[in-house]
Amino acid sequence: MSTVQQQQPLAPPVSERIPPHGGLRSSAKWARRAPLLPALIFMVVITQLPFLATLVISTLDWNALRPGEREFAFLDNYATVFTDDALRQAVFNTVLITAGVVLISLVLGLVIAMLLDRAFRGRGFVRTLMIAPFLVVPIAAALLWKHALFNPDYGLFNGLLNFLFGSVLGMADPPQVEWISAAPKWAVIGALVWQWTPFMMLILLAGLQGQPRETLDAARVDGATSTQLFRYMTIPHLRRYLELGVLLGSIYIVQNFDAVFTLTSGGLGTANLPYAVYNTFFNGNEYGEASAAGVVVVIGSIIIGTFALRVVLGLLKEDNR
């Protein structure tokens, strides 16, 4: 009996089974990305189209009180932003307020984070209390500072002065300080520092908890003092987190409008660039100049955000090592 062996057809080569130009991979990629397309289109329509319209308006000499006299002004509105005394002062105030709030809240956040990094009874409850100011609506926080703290008649600060100079020192006429009028920029900075210190604390606390304890314990065994540990080990470890706090804080605070509008209404030399945009648009009716100032704010935020993304990517790469 002879066994008849039937020849089975060979499978085609792998190169013939894969669609040309990576069609299978492309289809799989698009299948994963397709659910995101509606959200992407929505974001483009909501954010990018208005920004393009703002770019176009920023090149026009357009005053709402003269609706029939719109003219193409090219870059004249941008020149006005940087040469007009009021807008130039607004740019200076924006830099001053942003730098002051970021630096002060960063230092306070570092101190609080180092205290909360230690184990003690009720630490979770204290952390929740410290985070609470960041969760308050910005306009509500500004109103709280304006009426509950800064008010010269019934505010907490003057109440403490009355208690100290009146009850403790026996002064017949304790001082009544007009806090907002006496130091308007510091009033704005103080309200923003109160709200943004928890944000800095959270970032730095995450960095502190990621610091290897074995290395710190080994350094203590070798005789390193607390000051040396902080200077040569903790600060270098927190460098990326400090940069991230500065960049993210700057992105948000440079666009702050609520505190300036609520506390001073842009008066007493406190108007920053977002408030100047609002004032130019609604009170001055200069749509072109307001749009140009808004574009300057957006470009500045994009520049800061680019550095923030680089820092975040650097942190992620370090975590994956």
C-alpha cells in the first residue's frame, strides 16, 4: 500500500499578508483615535475659532462708538499695547503681581509641605484644611478678603488691631487702617497668596514624599545635619517640582481677573493686563486694542506653558527610569 501524500498549499509570505503602507496599523490607530475626534472638534470650535477671530479683530481699528469706520490697522494696536502708558503700566502690574504671588506662595508652600511631610496625629485633617483655600471660587475668595478681612469697620484685621492696642495696651483710640487704600497691590497679592499657597504645597509635598528615605537615613548616619540635608539633598531633589510650581502658578496667576476686579476695580494703580483688556473692551469700546492685548496675554501664557510642559515631561522621564 502506498501512502499518497497530498501537497498542502503553502501560506503566503508575511510581507504579502500585511496590507501595503501599514494599512492594518493605520486602521488600528484610527480606530483608537476615532472616539476622541468629537472632543477634538469641539475643542477646536470652542477655543481656536474664537482665537482666530480675535487675531483678525486685533488688526482692525474698530471702536464700537464708530461702527461704520472700521479700518485695517495691521500692527498699530500691538504698538499701542506696548506704548500706551495705561497698558504699559498694566503689563508692569501683571509681572509684579504674578512674580510676588508665585514667589511668596512657593516659599510658604515649601514650609507647609515640609511640616506636613512629618508624621503626627491628625495629619490628614490638617492637610484637608490647608487645601481648602484652593478650592474656594476665586470671586468668593476675593469677596471674603475684601469684606471679612480688609474692611476698616468690621474686618478681622482691624478687629485684631483694636484688641491689641485697645484691650491689651489700653490705647483709647486704636488705629483704623484702610488696608486696600493703604497698600492696594499688597492687598491683591495677599488675597492671591492665600489661595495659591495650597497649590504650591501640594506639588512640593508630592516631591517630598517621592524622596528616597534610605538616602536621607544614610546621610544622617554619616553625620549630616538637618540644614545640610535640606540644602544638598532636599532642594536638588525638589528642583523640578519647584520649577513646575513656578511655571503652572505663573500660567494661572498672569490671567487673574477676579481679585483685581473685586478688591480694587482696577483702581489705585492695580490694573493688570486681563483687567485692562476688560476695561478697554467694555468701557473704552476699543475692540481692536482689547483684542491685541488679549493676544499678548495668550502668547505669554503659551510661552510659559511650553516651559511647563517640558518640566512635566522631564518629571515623567525621571519617574520611568
